[in-house]
Amino acid sequence: MENHSFFQFIGENLQQFLGYTGFANVTWGHLAMIVVGLFFIYLAIAKKYEPMLLLPIGFGILVGNIPFVPGLQIGIYEDGSVLNYLYFGVLKGVYPPLIFLGIGAMTDFSALISNPKLMLIGAAAQLGIFAAYMTALALGFTAAEAGAIGIIGGADGPTAIFLSSKLAPDLMGAIAIAAYSYMALVPVIQPPIMKLLTTKKERLIRMKPPRQVSQREKILFPIIGMLLTCFLVPSGLPLLGMLFFGNLLKESGVTKRLATTASGPMIDIVTILIGLTVGASTQATTFITWKSLGIFGLGAASFVVATFGGVLFVKFFNLFLKEGNKINPLIGNAGVSAVPDSARVSQEVGMKYDKTNYLLMHAMGPNVAGVIGSAVAAGILLGFLS
């Protein structure tokens, strides 16, 4: 009798243990998201597409889709879990401004300062944001959700996370994954659009070398830039303020250690945390919805429209410029803020037609303008939608 009770006890414990395993709780959604996570890891390692972003996100997707019994305080959406505490920085918009601080500390704005009209290209490329916003509204998303979705067109992951954390927290996982995915796929998506919209003659346009920018100009730019943009769009202060502050640390010449910390160890740590937790937020039980699929479609469309907007604006602008002062339309794609990948795409596409025509430094102007432009656009949306 005692043996029977003992074996019954062991059997019940074994059954309980098996009920808590991932194998017992797995769904097709978990398996689908694990495949997505493995694909992201493949792109990061084999194709070297934004590995600093896609590798943490891909592994985070694996972490977030290990099936478990609710109530164990291990899931990212369970109060008191470690992942939930780490996710706090995403949910409350803490991580994106810190990343902008690091971006500012590693960015040279000389190309933009030497040719301020390139700022207009960065502004034109934000067309994708507002096109996606209006399309999302037409599809039945709320105004706040549409604003958060639209920012994907800026191709700026931190900005997308910051805005969605304020306007549509429940859609943040899908929006962040879409934004980072399209950032990584810049070398795949943009070249066909650039070739479609330009003629061979336009691709061979040579631009004048950028003028030398003085140290005083580099120091004044982040101060004046912060004051102008934040007075215009105060709601963009967390992103724009940190971006320009990081740049001032770099250009002042007296805070090298702070600039090195911001552009190195700090941004690396925050990138790991934001990538892992954003990936883990794709928990199948909350992530796989028709809204999520719609967000990916709208994100792709907005990114394509943004690239169209940048290239076509340069072609239009060239109608008013004299010969010798014209802008190569191949740098129009760099108006999206995927720094520096979209600028590299301008360079690579341009060199296919003229191996001696170096467009990288010119493309960096609209590229960094795109960073500022996407943050301003986020501030505008936050201002009238929150």
C-alpha cells in the first residue's frame, strides 16, 4: 500500500513537471515566432544586416517565445519578473533618449553644416511618416495608433519605440520590430527604388566637395539646433535634447571622456537591453494579431514612400539649381534616418556608375538631417495626438 502511494506521488509530480514544460504549452504561434527569431539571427550573422540590432532582437524573440505556464513571474508581461523590469526602460521611453545621446556623441554634422540645403532632403523623406499615418487612419486604426505606426517610415528604431511607448504601448512590439527590420533591410529595399527614379545622367552628377567646417561652427550647431527644434516642437525634447547634447560633448573638445562613454559603453549596453527586451515583447500570445500584420505592411509602405520622397525631392530641387550646383539624386534615399546605412547605399549605388564619384560625405548630410527630421516628426505627432 505504501509502495502504491509512493508511486502515485511520483507519478503526480512527474505529470505536474511535464505540465510546466515548454513542450506541453507550445502553440503554433510560439513556433512561428521562433522561426522569425532564427531568421533575424541568420540575417545578423550570415548577411551582416545590422548585427548590433538584429542579433539581440532575434535572440530576444527566442527568449520571449519559450512557452510557460502563466504566474511563474518569468514572462516579460508579468509584474515582478526580471524581464518586466528590464522592459520598463522600453515601456516608459527611457532607452531611446539614451541611444540618441550616444548617436549624437558619435555623429559628425559637418556635411550638413557645410551644405544646409541638404536638411530639406531629410525633411522630404519624412513624407513616408505622414503617408502611413493617413493610410492607417483610413484602415481603422485610432489616431494615436496611426501616429505610432507612421513613424516607422522614418527608419529610426529608437524614435519608433519612444513614440509608440507614449501613443500605443500595446502595439510597441510590432512597431519596434517593423522599424528595426526595415532599417536592417535598407541595402535591399532602397537600390531598386533609386534606380527606378533616376536617369543615368542624374546618377553621374558630381557634387562640389563639402567646404571645411570650423570648430566654432561645430560647437554652435548643437546649441542652436537644440534651441530651434525644441522651441518649435517641445514634445521632441527628450530625443532632440539628448541628440544635440551628445554632439556637444563630442565637439566641445573638453569632455572627451564623456563623449567616449556615451558613444561607446553606454550606447552598447542600452542597445543590448533594448534589443533583447523588444525581441522578448513579441510573445506569441500577445503579439500575433491581425493588427501586427497590418503594421508590417504599413511600415514597408511608409519606408518605400520615404525613399521615393527623398529621391523625387532632389530631382525637383535640381530644376532650380544651376549646372555645377546640382545635387545627385542618389543621395535622396539617405533622407531616412538609418544612419549610416542609407548613406552607404548612396555611395555603393553611385559607384556602380562612376567608380570615382564618392557620394558618402554628401549623403551623410541628409542622413543626419533625417535623424533630426524623424525626431521632429515624432514630436509633432506626440504634440497633437497625446
